[in-house]
Amino acid sequence: MTAQSMQVCRPAHRCATIARLELDVFYLPATAPKIWEIYLTLPLLTGFLRATCIATSEVRLTMKDFTTTLAVWRYVVNHELGITRRLLSSNASASLGFLVCVLASRLILVDAVHDPMLLLLRFSLAAFTAAYGFDICQQTMSVEEDRQNKPSRPVPAGMLSVHAAARRWAVSWTLSPLALIATGSLRASGYLVCSFAWTYCCYVWPRPRHWFFKNLFTSVHQFFFVRLVDSLLDLHSSYAGTSVVLEATYAIWILLTIHIQDFHDVEGDQKIGRQTLPVALRGSSLVVLRLATAQFLVLSAISAAMFGYGINDDWTILSFAVLQLTGATATGLRLLRTESLEQAERTYKMFYVPTGLTLVMYLSLLNSAI
């Protein structure tokens, strides 16, 4: 190309455009790696995004599984608490209330208690295991009776099968004594085992059918409960123990009056053929039983008040004597009239049980004066 032709070709001419294209093609290898890096990075970025999505979905599934597991455990715990509440509710005032009154009456008499929180923990464990162990056994072996008399209990209510109740029974009777031993009270564990053995004898085998053994069961069972509380209190104080005479007095009182709890279960006991004292005595004999029980309640309360006043005129002891006499009189008056099943149950739970608990407190206070 001559100099003249080069002057004719301006930058905007087609030759200049071709020359620039040749230069671009010539320098293409220098710019290509940057372009190919982008194309190579795209699969990696896609894989990373895919892995992130998978990980996010797995986290969501994990959180969902955790939420589901938590909901299941919450349901299990609430269900078990509902079963336990129904198990203990019918006898809570008679069993747990009795243990609380025994402990409270002992604490009034002692001068000092070391480690009161530990005593409270030990007592709570012993009271719960004793009440639960009795109720689970009694309700497992009395399903037909509960269907007639107490349909709100967990087995007749459908919350618990008989086999599931039996499994809880076995676990309770195995772990409860070991738990008391672990808390440092071998004697308490021994009395708990004795109460379980007595329960097995009366409700499982040989399971005597006579009404006398039903009354005797409660009397002896309460004796083991008293000893259980005393064994715990010995670990935390210098409590001297309860007089055997006073323990025998309360046992006899229970033996001769505990059939009050059977007046509101007469129809159900008759249907299943269970022998209780109100079932054994019908018609006019049942009226005589009511009258005799009412008279015994009042006369025993008067005798206990006179005996307490004769050995100690402390106002605290006398106040419990008056309360016990008042409760016994009110219970006796209710027994003298014809009651419906609901009224009979109210007489037992709201009149007889508080009277018995007041007697426990009163006899414990008398123990310090003997």
C-alpha cells in the first residue's frame, strides 16, 4: 500500500474496520480466560446454590422433626400427669392429707429440725411413692368396681389400659423403695415395702373377701404410714417417737369407723359382689349400723377430750379436742339421716376425713403429755 492510498483510507473507512477486527482476533486469547472463567464458575455457583437449598431444607426438616418430637413429649407428659392426677385424686385427702397431718403434728413437738428442705424433699418423695403405689395396685385390681362406683378413674375412663396400669404398678413398686434408699432412709424404705406387701395381701393374693379385712386393711396401712413419717423425722430431729397406746387407739378408731366410706358405694359393691359392712347389713340392720357408728364417733371424741384434759390443760391440746368433738358430732348427725349416694360421699370426704385428721393431730399432741 502506497503513501497516497494510505492517506485516502480514513479511520472510518472499511479497511480500518477490518484492521481493528484483525487486531481483536489477534488479541482474543488474552481476553478468553476471563470469559471462560465465568462459564466455569456458573456450574460451581449452581452447585453451591443447590447444596444451600438442600441444607436449608434439611434444617427445616430437622426443626420440624424437633418441633414434632417436642410436641409428642409434651403430650406424653401432660397425659401422664392427667393419669396421675386421676389416680391420686380420689384418695388424696385420706392418704396424702393423712401423711401431711402426721408430719405437721410431729413438727409441733420437736425443738429444732436440721436441713428442713431436705426433710421436705424426702417427705414429698415418700408421700408420693406411698400414695401412688397403693392407688395403682388398688385400681388395677378393682376395675369392675371402679366402673360402677368411680368411673372418672383413669382405667374405667379409658385413659389407661389394664396392662399399662400393671406396667406402672411394677415400675412403681420396684423404683419407690430404691428411691427412698438413695435418699438415705433405709427404715422408710422398709416401711414402704411393708405397706406394699400388706396391699398385695389384701388386694391381690390371697385377697380375703370378708368385710372385716377391708376395715383392717386401712387400719394397718395407716400404721405403716405413721412409722414411715417417723423414720424420716428421726433423720432430722430428736423426735422420741409415738406411744404405742396412742397408735393402737387410732388404729381401733379407724377399724370401727372406716366403713363410712362404703355407704356411697353400696350399689356398685352389690353389683360386683364385693363384701363390705354396709352390703352385709341390709334394711333395718343398716340403720342400726349408722346409729352405732354415730354413737361411737361422739362417745370416743368425748372420752378423748376428757382424757386429754385430765393429763394436760394446755389450750392447744384442748382446742384440737374441741375440733375433733365438733367434727365427730357433725359426722354422726349426718349418719343418722337417710342420705343419697352423693350426700354419703360428701359425708365421708368433707366430714369424716377431716375428723380423722384432727384426731391424728390431737393424739400427737397428747403424746408429748404422756
